[in-house]
Amino acid sequence: MRLRALLAIAGLAAASLAAAPARAERLIVSVSNHRVTVTPNYSGGELVLFGSVEKDDKTPPSRANYDLVVTVSGPRADMVTRRKERKFGIWINTDSRQFLQVPGYLALFSNRPFDQIASPEVQRRQQLGLNNVLLMQRVGPDFADVVPNDPFRSAFVRLRSEHGLYREATSAVTFLTPTLFRTGIPLPAEVPIGTYNVEIKLFSEGALVTKTETAFEIVKVGFEQFVATTARQNGLVYGLVTAFMALMTGWMASIVFRKD
């Protein structure tokens, strides 16, 4: 019985593989640097993503024009957006919305506007553009994304965009030849530390043809990394040293600014 079950499973797997459409193209991609180091005087930089579309004998002869969408997402974390109102002459927080495990950095690049690449339905399904990217939120007792013009969602995207951490550019991908492409990935000074995923999607005539992924890492080096590692691994020592430095700074200030 066990042998028959295994044979049946193997037969189903073979049938599903035979029924699956063979990909006529594949993407070969790489980034200029898979490890970016951040020093105390880091002021931003840029990586270059480059790649090519490889065809085989299954590629339809009529398929010549391609569109490319590159999505770069940084380390995820919970974030909160607050709404302020002026009451009694002062600005106070009146409401807030929590965003759950959203990217600290999010960038979408393409070779032309998204509405020229695919239909609205495909754009929503493939999350093309900041308005279509899922940003999970805590809305009362529920967890869901909301419409793009929701005040909290709009404010969250706007604030991240003002710091260069959320962005989209519909002319950032350049096809050097019909199958060879490149794009730059700007990294602002406030870029979060962690692993970044890069997803590359290839479209033709409004349909997704194939996709691939790569990644790079941003790490701290130097004294900042030493402090961060010490704070994480030796919290007690870090706290004692910080308190001692605060006391010494106060003592030195009292001597310097002492009035005789």
C-alpha cells in the first residue's frame, strides 16, 4: 500500500510538471555591491542593478518589447503614524495608526509608467507602484490594508518619501539593448541597516512573463557598530558606561563653566 501511494504521488507530481507551462525567458541579474558598509560619515550612495533577458527556443518570435519593474524593500519593522491637531493653542497627538512589519525602505523602478505596462488589475495583483503595495495596518481589532487615499496611509508614505526612504520612478530602468538593462538604487543617509530584497519582474504585452530575486546587505562598521553590538550583547555594561560618561560630562561642564 505504501509503495502504491508513493507511486501515485510521483505520478501526480510528474503530471503537474508536465502541465506547467515552460518559461520561454529567464532573468540574469546582479548588483554592483552585495555588501554596503555604513560609517559615521556616511552621506548616502547608490548601487547599480544590471541584468539581461535570456531567451530560448520556446520564446514566441513576436515577443520583442519588454517592460521591467524592480522592487527594492528593506528590513521590516512595526511603525506608527500619528495625527496632530491644534487644541488650546498647542499641537497634540489625537489619533494614531500602527503599520505592521512594513519595509523600512521601499523603492519601485520601471522603464515606463505602470499604467502603460499593465492593466489596473495586474498592477494591484503584482503590487506595481506605491499605491498598490500592501502596507498591513492595525485598524481597530482587525489587520488589513486600506485604500491609497486613507489619511494615515498617505501621511505614512509621504513622510517616508520626504526622507528618501519610499520612492518610485517610472523612467529609472534603462534598456541598453532589447535584452540588456540597468537601473540605479539610491541609498539615502538615513537608510536602515539590514538585508534588502530586490525583486525583478519582466512583463510583455501587459502580462507577467517571469521574475527573479537578488539581495544585498547594509551593515555598520567602525565605532557605531561597536556601540550597537555592545548595547545589544552587553546591556548592563553599556548602561554603566553610558551613565559614567554622562556623569563625567556633567562634572567637566561644571568645571569649565564654573564662576569664580
